[in-house]
Amino acid sequence: MNHIEIERKFLVKSTEFKAQATGCSHFVQGYITSPPAKTVRVRIADDKAYLTIKGSGSASGMSRFEWEMEIPGRDALALLGICEGGVIEKDRYYVPFAGHTFEVDEFFGDNEGLVMAEVELSSEDEAFEKPEWLGQEVTGDSRYYNSSLRKHPYIQWKR
């Protein structure tokens, strides 16, 4: 499936979102290629696996082309073996709030301590209500892209 993905990303300032979550998935993902403009990602999410290609982002960092296809788990495991070094591991919580579902990622490994939320929108100027646990907006800040976190993990930022 392909579409233009429009989303905004935020840091999360408390764990209150966990009590509001309607589900949680565990993700392991790697990148076959991750230049700044385009990425090819392999993701295992619980018992499903996906190959995703993302294009260049808009000037605001909110919108970009995304193509994704479900693939067999054995293929995903094989592709993870040829990915660029390092993987991203995280739990994703699904939190409905005021007509939107926020996806909150709690990272592990070298990105332990980082918790980010994203909300998918129908347009870049769509208004939405923000829950109290939502912190600083980081939309368009490439340090917070998963492909960047693999290369420059959160644990290194404190040095």
C-alpha cells in the first residue's frame, strides 16, 4: 500500500499514556538503506513483518511518501541480517484521544529513556487536541527519525 503519510511527532513527558493505551506491540526494525532522503526499512511487529520504503519529506517534515507491504516473517529475519548495523527496538502503545490515535514509542537498548508520540493527520494544517502527557514537538528534527536513532542513539546525546 502506498500513500502520503502526514504526521507530527512529540516527546512524551510522563507515563500517563500507558493507562490510556488500548494496545501495545513490540517492534524490531532495521534499515537496508537510510540516506537522509529515502529509507528502506524491515520491521517485525509482534507476529507480522513489513518491508517499507519512505521517500523524501516535505519542507515541514510532516509529509512524505510511504509504501509498505506485509512480508513473511522468515523473509524479514533474513533481511534484518543484511541491514545496516544496529536495530531499533521499541514498544508501541496505541492511545486514542479526542478523535485521533497517538502512537507512543518507548525505546530500548541504546535508545533507552526516549519516549516519543506521533499522530497521523489528514492534512498538514489539521487541528487536533493534545493530551497533557504530550511534550515538546520534534516534527522535522531528523535526530528523532528512527533511521537516525540507529546511527546516533539517544544514549550518545548525553555525552
